[in-house]
Amino acid sequence: MSDPYWMSVTALIPQLRGYAIALTRSSSEADDLVQEALTRAWRFRSGYTPGTNLKAWLYKILRNCFHTETASRRATVQDVDGRLAAQLTCGPEQDWFMQYRDLLSAMTHMTPPCREALLLVVASGLSYEEAATVSGCAVGTMKSRVNRARSQLSKLLGSEPKVAPQPRHIAPPPHR
């Protein structure tokens, strides 16, 4: 583990965890996801080319792990009506938590490509180029997705600038 490559990997763990939390919306699931991603990175370390973007490589592994896990969950019974989830939650105690909850809720209504782009670029701090590499798309496409994601999020959170309605001038009836 004295290899500088793996020292770089350990330095990226907090960033990977932040991205995993945003994807899973659960810190315990995020920890499991990061562990799985790091295990795969170690198992397939021969697939990494030294000198290329290690951060993007790890993010792509983590993203693929998430999508693999999500696909396998579809085969299990879901809590469709939310009864079980409602029993496991407690009321918010701080304003920031309520805002965070609203943000997460709004993000569930975004299109998956836009949500992913926003998480990669804004939340995880990847450059457009790195995020495009992770997502397997062109840099221009990534920029467009981030722009659309920001617009969608503004609309969903109700924070887009509102234009005040202009009063309509009604002409008085002519005098006879």
C-alpha cells in the first residue's frame, strides 16, 4: 500500500463517499457502495493505466456499481406506498435538514442524465471533461445536461425568478 497510486485512491475516498451518498441517499448504503467500488478497483487494478485520470476511473467504477445494484433491486419487492419508509422516519429538527430533504425530493423528479450530471459536476466537483468521461458522453453534452439540470432544479424548488404580472389597462367606456 505504499504505492503512490493507492495513496491517491485513499485520498479520494471522502469525495467518492459524498457522491455515493448523493446517489443512494443513505450514508450506510453509500459506505457499502464505496467499499464495493474500491474492492472492484483493487480487483481490476490492472485495468487502470497509470498517468490517466484516476479520479474519473474510480467515479466510473462507483457509478457502475450503483447501477448494477439498482438493477438487482428491481427484482425485489419495493415499498411502493411508502408505509415502511414512513415508519422509519422522524420529523426534521433543523431548517437545513428540511431544505436538504426538499433538494433530494426535487432531484428524484429530475431526468436521470441531468441528475447524474449535476451530481458529478456540482456536488462531486468533477470538471466537465472528467464528468463526461465518467458518463461516457461528449463534453458539450455534459455541459448541456448540467445546464438543464440547474434549470430543472430551479423550477422544482420554486426558486426561479418570478415575473410580476403587469396590470392590464382597461380603457374607460366612451362618453355619449
